[in-house]
Amino acid sequence: MISYLEGTIKFINAKDICVLTSSGVGYEVIVDKNHLDRLNVNQEISLHIYSHIKEDAFDLYGFLERSEKIMFEQLTSVSGIGPKSAMQVLTLSGAQPLYEHVVKNNVAYLTQISGIGKKIAEKIVLELKDKLPKIAFEFDTIGAENNNINMSENMDVFEALKSMGYTPKEAKEAIAGITDNTMTLEQKIKFALKNVHN
């Protein structure tokens, strides 16, 4: 299963690009049209890859940001939404705006996206609203493992703040200042609570 690609853009089509790796293998990758319009032949690129395998095809979907891939995977977990529809939703909305409207139960926003009717919009909100706060926490903590931060424990802090009534955004901002991995869970919660009130 391919999950990440680095290489040079060999050519660009209407919906995809060919990424030529250092080993000389070229991969055809479907990308967000917003990104596609800003890419150039011979440009070096790194992509997070979602591999979609079915009987008659093996499609690769590429994302410049890991948060986009995370949201894409969540969308495809909703019954009735395939990879093509998920990519269209992300192209027209973007990962972060989509997250914000889903957790706010804003069905009206989703129905404004081409191809998303009221029933599908309601299904997206119903199936994802409880998952996305955790997913959104990952948006701003990519690479945190390189700073020796205990992500599992910080997630416990995140959930603790949510249970106290703080929004996912407030909880994320409060946790962002935790850089000392020697702190106990209780100390981290106290630190986060101090942050959220500043």
C-alpha cells in the first residue's frame, strides 16, 4: 500500500499528475484541482497518498497536507461518499472549513457544495461530528512526535477539556503550549486550563 510519494512532476493532466520517483517509476496521482492549478512540470513534490483499490482499478489520491488526507479518509467512511465525491467536497470546501461546519452541525453549508444533497449532508454531520474533534486535533500537531511530545497523553488532556465544556478549538489552543513531556497528566491539564483562561 502506497502512503507517501516524493518525486518530480513529469506531466500534468486535467485531474491528475505523474510523479516520477528517484527509482525511475512514474505514479499517476489524482490531486485537488486547487493544487493542480498551482503545480508545474519538473517541480519537486511530496504527497500523502490514499490508495483506492477495486476490482478494475488502482487509483492514487494525493494530498499536499496530511490533514487533507485525514479529512478525505473520514469523508470516504461515510456511506454513499466515494473517493471522487470526497475529493470534490475537499476541492470546493477545504479540510479546515469543512471540519468547522461539521462540528457546528451546519448542514446548510454542506448542501451548498455541488453534489451534496440534504440527506448526504445530514449523514456527514451525523457520522462525523463526534469523530472530527479528535481528527482536527491532529491538524495542528503533525510532526509533534519529533519534539518528544506524548500525543496519546495530550489527547487525554484534549478530551478532558472538552468534557469541561470547552470547544475543540479552545482545547487545541490550550494544548499547543505543552512542550514539556516530563509533566504528569494532572500537570498538563492544569497547564492547559491556565492557557485557556489567558
